[in-house]
Amino acid sequence: MLKDLCITSPTVGEGNVADLFLASPLDSTQAPSSGIANMEILIADDSAVSRKLLEVELKKWGYRVISVANGTEAWEILHREDAPRMVILDWMMPGLSGVEVCHLVRQQNLPHYTYILLLTSRHEKEDLIAGMEAGADDYLIKPFDANELKVRLGPGRRIIDLQAELLQAQEALHIQATRDGLTQLWNRRAIFDILLKEVARCQREGVPLGLVIGDLDCFKEINDTYGHIAGDAVLIEVSSRMLHSVRPYDSVGRYGGEEFLLILPGCTKEDTIAAAERMRAHINHAPVQLGADSLPISASFGATTLEPGQKVAGAESLIGTADRALYLAKQQGRDRTVFSLHE
């Protein structure tokens, strides 16, 4: 049955291919909660005794601790990418004060939130208000009580955990909005947006841009013969092979049905043809296994380029040129690459 499908052989040379709170916050001897097992806290205090007391308690509760003796060192750590998400700052320190560090952290506008607990011997309400207005989330009066410190760190963990969940939800929504649900390639809207940006970059920086449209050969016959579930399996496998044939900065998207769009930044005519041939070879180098059946598969490609300084009416016109080249590839027998000059 398989050999009756309309699949042709190559005609062009192939390329190479967390717990939020501790269960009993007033029990300072309790074992670490799973929610803080990997939580890192930065301590900045110029008092060696105070730093040691904080370190002992925090480590006993399961936190990983980094200690520094002044605000300047704290700031150097806090603007790193892997900075701790929770910070205990003494108000008065050499270099930068705790309040000044608070100001700097809040001015950074980081993608993640840093929870700041201000440690101070000041009791006046005006001082405490000034510290909170500087960006501190909470404060603790020296000498601190260990149980009170433990309780005050709880909201910080909650905030950080909730923000992590929020960022994960945002990432999931972004994936749903930009990825094809079946193949996980860029969807039609996303790949078109990428093309718009690359066309603009090509014209701005004077670099070439390759564009390829690929279409699986005789895909309707695969669906009609083996069913749509088998057709989906073929699309997933082909998408994986396509991704393995491109460079990390190339973009591959599902443009519609069994049609795919390949964007190749910096590629000349020769580079674009070579990339399309490499992808074609990756697709048809082995049959797709569908249970006990081995299904040979091939694809046709239409390619074009936008050269430096070349005028283009829009991304749609570039796609139109590649689409006409794809039509010629189908007319000439499928399983091949045809290049068309964009005018």
C-alpha cells in the first residue's frame, strides 16, 4: 500500500546534514520546610556578631546564606543575574546604607522581585516610614527576636513563590499565543511577525535574508489512507527533522496545514538553496514509522532572498515570490527545491 502513495525520489543533490509558611513559625528548632530548602538569603551587616547570629538561625531553618559586611558589597551581589531573592539589610553600614541599597534595588526594575527586610535599632516612627518608603518590605528592631524574624520572612517566601507561579503562567500563555499546538513550531502569526522584524533588519543593516516555503508532498493522500492521527504524527516528526536541520538563530514556523515557513537571516541565494536542500534531505532520509508501517515522506521547497539594498513592497510580497517557486517545484515533480528571484 505504501508504494502506491505519490512520493517521489530526490532530483537535486542532498545537503549534509513550596511550602509558603513553616508549619509552626514560633518553633525555631523545627526542621527546614521544603518551601525554603533552596531559598537563598543575603545578609548585609557591619556587625560580625549580628551577622553570625543571623547566619546560625537562617541556616538552622534551611536557608542558604550569603553574608557581607557593608552595603557596597551587598549592591554588587544584588545586581547580578543570580542574586538572592531575599535580603536582610542593616540600616547603618559603611559604604552604602541599607536604605540606599533599597533605593537602588527598586530603581533597577528587575524582572524578579527582591524581598527586603530592614534591620534597625531605630524606634522612631518617622525612621521606619522612611525605610519602608525607600523600598523595604518589612523591618525588624535590633536586637532581633529569632521567632519574630522567622515569622517576618514568611511573607517574603510567599511573594517570591507567587511571582514564580505568575511568571510560569505568563510563559505558558506566551507559548500558547506563539506556538503551534501540534508541532510546537512558531505558529502562523508568530512566524510572520519574525519575518517582519527580519525584513526590517535586512534593510536597516544591509544584510541578506533567505526565505523558504516548504510543503509536504501528497500529504492529503497520507491523511486519506492512514487517517488524521497518522497525519498528525507525520507533521510532528517532520517538524522535529526540520528543526534539527537549521541553525539556532533560524526560525521555522507552521504556516498552514502541511506548509512551513523558514526564515534564514544573513543567507545569500546559494546559502538559502543549501539550507532548503539540507532540510529536504533531513525530511526524506528515512521513512516515518507509524506502528508496523514505514511511511516514506518528502517535501518540496520554494526559496527566495532579499538582498541588501533591495526594495520590497512588504513581507507578503516576499512570501508570494517563495510561494510561486514552491508551485514550480510541485509542477516539476515534487521533492525538490526551486529558487525564484524576488523582484
